[in-house]
Amino acid sequence: MPRLHLCSFSGASSFAWRVLFAAFLVDHACAQGVASQIVDRPVFGANVKDHANAVLSVMTYTTVPDVTTSSLSINSGATGNPGFGQSQLGGGFTLSRKFPLYLEGTIAYSRYDPTFVASEGGEQRFLPSRWNTASATVGIGWDFRITDELALRPILNGTLGRVASDLKIAGTVINRVADKDIQFLDGGALDAYGYGGSLMLDYEHYRENYEVDVELRATDIYLRSFGATSEGVQGSAAAQQLSVWARWRAPTGMHALDRPVRYVLEAAYSQYFGDSAGVLGFNNLTSLGVGLELDSSKYPVIITRTRALVRYVFGHNVHGVSFGFAMSF
């Protein structure tokens, strides 16, 4: 079974700023049968536009704060599949109960390495291309209290991103093929914007001996390219996702920094729809995590809690392990 790398994105709590601080991948991925829609080696032509759509489809994984895909790496190995990797940093918070404005933001980077075929008569050349994607997503919402522990949170989301090829085509048969698509591969770029929204149910059940957080989120964000250096390359994609995330925290009996050390249990599930579904060979991912949390709230520092977690993530024909940090402010 192929393996993938994933690292944590901390769920957004209503009263604390949650940010992924760092992640260290502890497992090397070797994907087989992954990226089922983008594994073929296409001949230059309209296929490059199709791959522009594919790149934006891959970008949909970074537009939503999601513990299962906040960092993802699939290496091509000897399978011929495109190599792919991405990382995401972000968080969210609600200002206060009296003024329950919710704000969130993520920044992300991904790299996608498909291989194209340049053909002229009976001559064919394989050309590994390298596409780099950077994106930022912001969200603004409002908490509508259903009960003291349950809030309904509609969110408006906006995204900006850029896809750029760092390939420089040398003097080969490729240069003699007049094709706008090649202009894009030869150091070209396109920008993308996205708009849409999310609807979240946020449940917080806090007691002295334990704390429970549960979030159910549905997201729909439409991405569209603009400003491509090659007129023949444009793309669009829809990020549609349904996810649930849950966390249990309780004291271990140990103390540090004059506060109890808590153990943390976490579970998350994400189901992908639209252009996100199947583009990397799976339609859903499940994450199970365990870790420890230090409480530094007694001291005059902005960081109130620090968590370290190990997660096991799995889906159709893929699995992986990660180690990550998260902080609360």
C-alpha cells in the first residue's frame, strides 16, 4: 500500500488562536496507483490545459483548514506517477462571546511534477515539468449560539494563488513545436482566485477533568485562473469538502510549568467532492492522533498551550504517519 505524508493543522477553537507551528515528516512516501487522473504522460497540446485544471484541482486541498491534508507528500518513485507535495500553515479564532466575529487564514505551498511527451514525427522526448503553487485563503464568519456549548458558524472565504513553472526548455525538438502550451511550461505562470464559503457546527464541552471539541464543516470554494503568461492555458476547479474533527483532552496526572500535563486524543475525517475527489487517487482521508499538551498560561507569555501529536492517516490505497506541533494563544 502506498504511503503519504501528512502533518497537523490544529482545529480552530472559538476562544483561542490555533496555529500550526512546525511539522517533521517521519515516513517516506512511495505512491503506487495514486494520482489516478494525472498519471499519464500526455503529448503536448490541449492536455497541458487539462493539467492546468489538474493543478488547480490539487490546489483545492490547501484552501480549507484540514488536519488530514495540511501537509501532503506523494513521491513518484519508480512508478511513473507525478510527484506531489504540499504544506499548509494557518489557524482561526473568535474574538469573544460578546462580539463573536470569527477570522481564519491559511497559507500553503505545493509542488507538482508531471511528465509530458514532446513528439515530432517518430521522435519522442520525455519532459519532466515542475509546477510550483502558492496560495493564501482567508475567512470571515460569525458565531450564532444555539446553546452555551454549540455554535453555528457561517464563513465567507476568499483565495489567491499562483502556479508557476520553473522549467527552462533547452534547444531540443520541443523548441520547434509551435504551441502556446509549451510557452506556459517554459517558465510560464498563471494566477488564480477563489471565492465561496463554509458552514461549521462548533461544539465545545469543557469540564475540570476533561475537554471535548468537535467541529463539523462543509466547504465550497470555486477557483479560477487569470493572468496566464500563455493565452492557451487557463484552468478552473471547485473545492468541495465535508469534514469532521474531534479532540479529547484530559490530565495525565503529571505536572509541568505549574500546570497539569494533558494527553490529547484526536480523530478527523474528510470527504472530498467535485474536482477534489479522486485527483490524487482517493476520495476521503481519516486521521487518528495522540499526543501531549503543555499549559503555560500561568506565565506572562503569549503562548498558552503547546501540543505535540503523532497522527496516522489513511485512505483508499494510501497511508502515512506524521509528527506535528500546534500552539494556542
